[in-house]
Amino acid sequence: MLPIQKLPFEILQIVVSYLNKKYQYNCLFVNKAFYAAAIPELWRNPHFSYKRTLCQFIRSQGFSKHQLGNRVKSMLFTYDTRVRDTDFLNIFPFTPNLEELDIRQPEELTEVSSELLSNCYETAHDLRSFAHLKHLTLSCCKRMPIEFISFITVDDQGQPYLPHLQKFAITKCDMNDHVIIPFIKTHPNLSDLILPRSDITDATLKTIACYLPKLTRLYIASWTQLSMHVVHDLVISCKSLMWCSISARHDFIKPAVSNTSHECLAKINAFVDLNDAFCMYSRSQAGFALFEWNILGLNLVRSYYSKNNKK
């Protein structure tokens, strides 16, 4: 057996890629080969927990002969980082291959809490420069104008700025149909869509059913009333959907299941209560109801309506 010091560099790279961050960091102090194998992995997904580490990253790239920023695939800006517009302007030229971006408290960008709406365009202009982005999470956006989403949707030719986007989540933002529908229509590769605070209606659900065939995970919380038959149509149309959670006003009606076939009823009762199998229904806060399906519940809904449509 070869000693680890004599392993081919390609194999050493693979070994190091499976280590967690702590051990990858320790590899820097073993020898030159381990250092060369660990550096690209450590640069792949930096987390900026403090403003100081972000400034060090930008400064190191500005003076380094070897630009390792092009290895960065994922970046996380935590709440304490308080990333601003100038930080984005300084960092995105060094990270052209970025695929996943997680920004906590993005309203710090361009001070959207106190600036005019037009200034929000500057932040959007920075964000849409990451053309390879696959995951985008915007957290704590209660002071961010919803028009911000329109600024990162399509260019003047109708082409999406983020064509490879697969996962999109935005929290504490009063989303509505006018903004989110164009975004959904131009991002058909979305597999995860998280909208936990919104004013969307059936129109958005119908758009999801038509334009997101690859959707596997959906979470929506709406202040408005949603129709149960539209939800069922979405479940049937999005055949890749594996988990779905939707909450809306309390008059969000449970599906009628009195005419369920004996065969389907037997299969469902063998697992769980009939109504729970169809909608995993539970009351939540006053005036609202939550409907949640796992993969089994989704398949039961599809099976039930498929059989009834054939009759």
C-alpha cells in the first residue's frame, strides 16, 4: 500500500474534498501537496460571518497574483456581516463562477430602508451580474421593496438575468402576483420555491403549475384565500413535486372525498386518516389553515383525481 504522501495528486484532491472544513484547514499545514489540494476546497464556499473577514477576502484578491475567487461556488453573508452595495461592487469581479448566494438581511444593501426606490436598482444590478447563480436566498426583507424582484427578472430583450436559477427563497417580503408571476415564467428550472409571506392568489398557483415542471419543493404562506381545486391542479401538473406546504385563510376548503372508491379508500386508511392523506390539514393561527403533503400524500392526491377524471 502506498503511503499517503505518495498518492497521486488527483486522488489526494478527491480525498480532501470529502473532509469537513476543519480538517481541510488542517491539511494546509501538512505539506505542499496537501496545501495545494485543500486551498481550492476552502475557497469553494466561504462564509462571511463578520465584516472583517469580508474585507480581508476583498483585499487578498486585490493584491494576489493567483486569483482563487474564480473557484468560489457558494457564498453566505450572515446577519452580522451587513453587506452593503460597495461590498458587492468590490467582490463580484473576483467571483465570476458563483452559483449559490445566501444574503441575510439584504435591506442593508443600498440602505433601501431610507433611500428612494430607484436606488434599489443599483443593488439588483450587482446581484444579476452573477449569471451562473443556481441558489438565491434573501432573508429578512421586510424593508425591501418588492419591485427589487422585478429588477432581477429579465433584461430589455426579455432574457432572464439568472437563467440557471434552481432554488429561490425570500422571507419577510410581501410578495404579490404582479411581481412573482413574471419571475416564475422566466425561470422554468426552479426546483425549490419558498415564499413564506405573500399576498399571492390562485393566479400564481396556476402559473407555477404551467411553468415549473421541475419543481420538487414548494412552500407558500398567503394572506389571501386560495382555491383547493387550484392547489390540486398544481399537485397533478407538477409531477416532480415531493413536498408541498401551503397556508392561507381559514376558508381554504378541504377537498370533498365522500365519493372516493373503495379500493383507494382501503389503501389510504391503511396508512392514515382519509382527510389527512389528502391534505394533511391542521388549523394554525387564528383565521388561517395549513395544508401540507409529503410524497405519499401527493401521490394519493394524484391517484385519486386521476381515477375520478377517467370516470
